[in-house]
Amino acid sequence: MRSCMWPLYLLAAAAAATTKTTADAAASRPAAAAANGTTALSAVTRTGSTLLVDGKPWKAVGPNVYWLGLDENVVPPAGDPYDPASKSSYPTKGRVTDVLATVKALGGTIIRSHTLGISLGNPLSVMPTPGVVNEAAFASIDWAVYQAGQYGIRLMVPLIDNFDYYHGGKYTFLRWAGLNLTQNADANNPEIQQFYTNATILAAFKEYVTKVATHRNPYTGRTYAEDPTIFAYETGNELLGPVWGDMDCPADWVADIARFVKGLAPQKLLVDGTYGVNQTHLAIEEVDIFSDHYYPVDTTKLQADLELVEAAGKAYFAGEYSWVGPDDAGTNNMTAFFDIIEKSAVAVGDAFWSLFGRNLPGCSSFVDHSDGFTLQCGNPANSEYTNSRIQLIRKHFIAMSQGAQIPSDEDLPTVPCPAPAL
């Protein structure tokens, strides 16, 4: 099996693309794009448990690509912005277009990306210190949102992280409020709940969300709240409290944030970012989609989640799942996991963890990440097993997004390098 031909419509786009480099081609685009302020994408809506685009059922399938706005995996050339303390840098435009082209070639329709919405607490962040906005940090986000729209890939964007990562999260707000907490030392400290209950922290979080959602993208002329490329905001990533369980994310906080986000961006869908389906949240009117994560995939857990969400008349999205590890004959079987999602009346999609691409501007190396779940389509070093897993994911994406089946032995797509900036 060849490792990760582009679909014909993308080959045509590549042939029509300018011969300039991605960076050169992009340099003249913001003003022109802002002048027309249009995008080819329509808004995604929900009726009951079904997502719709232009009145037709639509599925959200793709990868997690958490680093589109701010990265932790690449040390940039000397002189480029870099924060050694958090290992943060901005991804190159070439890396962004490369991964978008890969998702398109695999049959995906969406990307879930944390750093398009979570960017706090370090010098390269959108909000490096309380209330202070770093406009330069929006440049990589603007490009990612713009190019996603051009490629026809929609975005799901979490707004806060449960964990103390390089891009910030709830611990950032807790520390800004004077609570000297870190994830490593205080994961079970009851004071963590102040993120949800402290009025000052809640106001600061809402101020941050407002700054993000109302930022106007110079490439499109639209705010993120207005742009249907971002089809959904998620209250957060894997939100929990001091006890490992979804009950520590209070229903009243979810309802308040959901109403607030819907007020800012009324055409966006709202995803409950609690880690797991919390039954006390199912009646929240403003929540459109409930979600859970699977490490490893677990068909029993998935079935239970789907039953809860179906009873509530809402939609379900498997927000993260592990693609590594052999299938077994029991519950940890990715083929069976996909089969359940494809046949479910309420499952609107899923996103594997996680996709990385080539280290542009070079085409000969791939970016690695240390968590053991790095998927690289087209890496010559991929094993036959890895490529078989990528093909299984691709078959699932196409079955969901196009209602079509492809042969198991069909060649994986090859994405040109550099991928064209559209």
C-alpha cells in the first residue's frame, strides 16, 4: 500500500495555484479578501439530532489538530517569535495548508483545534496577561481560519482547557485570580472549582471569550463569531474539577457559558466540553452537541453515551479517540467503534487524536509529538500497520461524509508539497 493521488478537484486547484511560495502568495491576500468578505461555506444548523448544511444532513469527521494557532513542537529559525519557557512558536503558513490539504484528501470535513480558541498566559498568546490582548497572536489563527474556509474544512474550537498546557487553560485564570495552583501539584485541590464559581474569574473568562469571538479576520473581513467556517464553539476541553469525573463541571456554569457564547455567536453550534456526557447537562437548551473522549476506543462506553444523548434529542460527537493499538475481539475495536457511529441516528461525527504533517517549508521531514498518538499521512517511515489504520480512518470519513465505500486495499492519497494556499 502506498503511503499517504489527491482527488481530482484538489489537483485542479493545485494546478491553478500560483507558482510563488505559500508565504509570498499569502502576502497580498488580506486586503483583497477583506474587501469581499465572503466565504463559500454555509452555516451548520441542528434539527433534533441531525446537523444540516443547506438543508441537507451533514457529518463532522476529521482529526484533532490542536496546534494550528500556537505550536509547542517546532523550534523556529533564529529571529522568529519563540518562547523557550513554554516552547511556543507560531506554525508556518505552509504547515497549516499542508494539514488542511491532508484532511481534505482523507475525506474529512472538520478539524477540532484547541489553540484557535485557547491562547493564554505566555508571551505569544492572544492574552499573555490578564485583560491584555496581543494582536500579533491572531495572525496564525486568522490564516488557519481563512485557509480552512477556502479548503471547505469547518472548525470546532474549544474555548478553555481543563489542563495546564503551554497554550493556557483554567489554571491560568486561577493563577491570575491569586490562586497559586498548578495541575501537577493541585489536580485534586477543591480550590480548582473556583474556575466555575468565582465571579471575578467568570467575568475574566467571558472577557477573554469576547475578545476571541469578536476579533475581525483581515483575510475574510468577518469576525470569528460571524464566520461559518467555525461551525461550533466548545465550552472547553475535557472539563473536570478536583475529582476525576464529569460531575465536577457544574450544569449552571455550562448553561451560563452556553448562553453567553450563543449571545456572541448566535449561528454557532455549542458543544458541551465536559469530559463525558453528564446527565445533569442534557436539559440545557443552548447545548447542541454532547461529547466524550476514548482512550482506547470503547464500544460499550460509546453505546451508553449515544443512548443518553438520543433520549435528550441532541447530537453526539466523539471529540477524541485513540487510533493506535491493535483491535481486539471485545470493546476496544476501532472497526466496531466506527460501525456504531456510522449507523447511529444521533452520532454526527468524530475526530481522532491527532494529526501532524510536514515541517514546512521543508518537505522531507515530519513534525513529531511525544504523546504516542501522532498520525502522519505520507510519512515514508510509516509501518504497514500504521498505513492500514490511516486507511481505516479514511474509509470511515468517506462513509460518513459522502455515504460511499472505498476498497480496503485502495492506495492512500498523496498530498503535494507544498500544498497550495487557496
